[in-house]
Amino acid sequence: MDFDTLFMFVAAVVVLTITPGPDLFLIVGRGISQGRTVALFTAFGFFLAGFIQVPLLAVGLANVVAGNPVLFDVLRYGGGAYLLWRGIVMIRHAGHVDTVSAGHASTGAAIREGFVASLVNPKSHIFLLAFLPQFVRPENGSVMAQFIFLGILMRVIALLVEGGLALFSGSIGYRLRQSQQLRGWLERIAGSLLVVVGLRLVLMERPQP
């Protein structure tokens, strides 16, 4: 890939990453309500999902997801139900646990939630299928290798951008969480964001054949 194409690719990924959407809201919400560490682990969950999404795309399975209504529904309903459940649990237990234990207990959950939110979103697979081919050049060698390289590069760039957002939102949240009552409300907001992402998955429309 030449420098100009690479620059355009990186710029496009940065813009797409900071565009408001469920992923961005989830990271910022976790940062404000539960701190930088939890937000960073959520972003890391998104990153890990890429190591499954990108190979699936490279072998053409994203087309299968887009064209198979049953598989599309299994992904969105299963993932949406998990995120809804996690969000409801967070709302119910908001303010009941001290900050330190809550942060340590939620890091593993944050990775799982980021991983699930990205992996089971069928439209993220379809988006990758539409975005990455624009930068693949058959004359440059193996198309599959280019897909994998660009997909992993995209996830690395997104992780760096999302990590910065996690640190920024976590720094703001640290001051806000000094109030016990406000911390409880922030945790409810974070749980509500998970519920919103889960509902978005469940209610999304199937892609048109």
C-alpha cells in the first residue's frame, strides 16, 4: 500500500472511530461512571473481537451473515439479550458496592461486554465488508492477506483512539464519582447505555437482499 492510500485509510478509521455511536457511547459512559481502567478494558474487548471478525471477513463469511436471516437474528438476539441482562444488573446494583471492589470486579465484565457488543453486531461485519475492499488492491498480492492486514490495522488504530477517549472520560469521571450519590447515578447511566446498545441490536432491521 502506498503512503497516500495508507494515510487516507488511517484518517478514515480515525473519523469513523470518533463518530458518535454505540461503541463510543459505551466507552465514554464506562469511563465516566466506572473509571479509566474499565473503559480501557471495554475498548480492549472491541479490539479482541476484531481477531474473529477480520478472518471471518477474509474468507467471505460476512456475506453469509448479511444474506442469512436466521444467522443474522441469532447474532443480534443472543448478543442483545446478554447486554440487556448486564445493563439491568448494573442498574439494580448501582451504588451498592464500594468503588474499588466494583472497579476490580468489572474489568473482566468490561472486556466481555466490549467483545460481545462488537462481535454479535451483524452490521459491524457488513460495515467491514463495505469499507475494507475500498483499500484492497489485487495487483499488490493476496487479497486475503490484505484484508487481514487492513482489518487488524483498523482495530489497532481504533484501539488507540478509543483508549484516548477512555482516559479522557475516566479523568472527568474521577472527579464526579467523589460523591456517593452521584456515583450511583453514573453507574445507572452506564447500565442504561448497555441496555440501549442491547435494544439497538435486538431492534435493528435485517439487511435487504
